[in-house]
Amino acid sequence: MSMTTIPAPLVGKVALVTGGSRGIGRGIAIHFARKGISKIAITYAENPSAAEETLAAIGKVDPSIFARAIRADVLSPTFASDLVPQVLENLSTQTLDIIVCNAAYVNPKIVAPIAMATKELFDNLMTGNAWAPVQLFVMTGPTDTELMVMPCWAEYIRARLRVKLSRAALDAP
């Protein structure tokens, strides 16, 4: 099948993939490129070279895709209010069609027994893994933007936000 006959359901769409420089986020960004995304921004925390590798991989799929990497910190209290305007400006757009919240706060101490948890660690986990996606939702919604929170708990954000989110904090095994 030639490139011109491959279905491209994301043509004309604009996406943001947080944590898009490595792992699952990188895979999602490249998948979006294969599906014909027109513009995409990925975020990275500390590794600009990994972000550049992802942009290069997107460019190999289709050099016409307008792709940018933006440094973002999910622990920042202004994560979304800083990020969204940067994404819109960098992609020369006024809308985002798809947001994938893949970035996460990861700390080796989180595998420690719960009895060793500190308030600071708990606050960082909640800020990076729960509050950051909520901020993005608040900054961009309610609109026609598709919001996907990894790992797949967007329904927590969309329905009964405060109750579901606070209960989800204790759902982990």
C-alpha cells in the first residue's frame, strides 16, 4: 500500500503528548504520526536529547508533520498555565484536538512500604500524577478536545472529578 493510500484519520488534527520523549509517550506520538497527525507537541522533563530523537522519529514517518518538544515539569504549580500557551504558540494554533496525559512523577521511593511514605512524597505523587492532568483539563475543557489520561482513568476526570480523584488515590495495590 502506498503512502498516499494509507488511511490517515488524524489529518488536520493537533495533539499534545505529555511525557512524549520516551517509552509509551514516545510510542503514542509516533503512532499519531503514522495516523496522519498534522501538528504535535511532546513534553520532556530532563532529557532534551530523547525528545529530539522522538521528533526525528516523527519526521521519518512524515517530514511534513509540524512537531515540537517543550520542557515541562508536572510538579510545577503552573504546569498547565505555562504549558498550554507554549504549545499553542509553538504549534501556531489556537486549539488542541487531542491531549494525552502520559507524563508522570516517578520517584524510586514510591516502591517503599506505605509506612515509609512522607507528606512530601505523597504531595509530589498527587501533584504530578493527578493534579497535572486535572490542570490540563481545566485549561482546555470543556471543549471538543479529546483528553486521554494514562493509565486510562480519564473517566475519573470527566465524571465526579473531586470524589473520584480523591478515592483513586487509595486504589493502588
